[in-house]
Amino acid sequence: MEKTFSLEVGTFTNLWALRAALRKAGVKLYDDTSEVISKVKLIKAAQRLNFIVKSPQELGLSGRIHTHDIHEEAIRQGLGLCPPEAAIQYILQCFAGLNLWEKLFFAMKPLFNREARYRAFQVENFHNHPNLNTYVSHPTKDWLAGYHFVFTVPPEKKND
């Protein structure tokens, strides 16, 4: 399912503006998502970032797959982890491109909820409504090879 897209990030001056945009867009926040959003450090300057969606299988992983395996293999292949703001911007900018029932898990350094549990963001199309949720992103969490993760694609280097 490998697909690419780009997002404008760094467009919010504060978390209040970000939350207002989510409300205006009718985004449903599940579980501890609202709490975890409060831990997001916003990107200071607007910029366009490129992303790619890959499954653990497309990364060449099989068997018992853990979060740390997915992150390490993606980084080994030249991809990067997403800034937390990316999932929120995705649901605001690209939701129309998400198939019904499709879920995307944003590969990122974990944020922590009040119980100090590892959390990261996922977006999903639930009955054609945008949902922002968190998922357990503990390094040893098991994943199936067919889940879809989002990674950053570094800018192409120009040869002088």
C-alpha cells in the first residue's frame, strides 16, 4: 500500500488554535487523545514535509514484529519518525484521501499519558468521519505485518 503525500506543518501558533481547528473540522478524539495532544510540541516555522506509508512487511519485516523493529528498520532505510503534529495536520489536510475504515499509525517518538504509558497518534476513517486516536507505542508492542505506518521522507539532497 505504499503511498506518499506532503503536509504543511508548523502552521499553529499554539495548542488552543490546533484544538479549535480539530473542533471546526468535526474530528472525533478518542480515549486519551485530548490529554496526549497537550504534550505535543508544535513546530515553530511553517514548512512542507514529505511522508510515506509503509507496512512492516513492505519494510522487509516478518514474524514477530515490535514497535522498535519497525522504527529501526525504517531509519535504516533512510526514513524518519514523524513529528507528533503530523498526524493532526494529516487529519485536517488529507482526510479525504483516507479510505473507509482505513487506519494509519504515525511512527513517532512516544508521548506519555498521565499513567506514563507510551502513546502515539493514529488517524482513521470511521463511517466517513475523521477520528484521531492514540495507540500503545511501547517499544516491545507486537504488530501484524499488514498495519500501515507513516514515516517522514528526508528531502532529496542536491548534488552541486
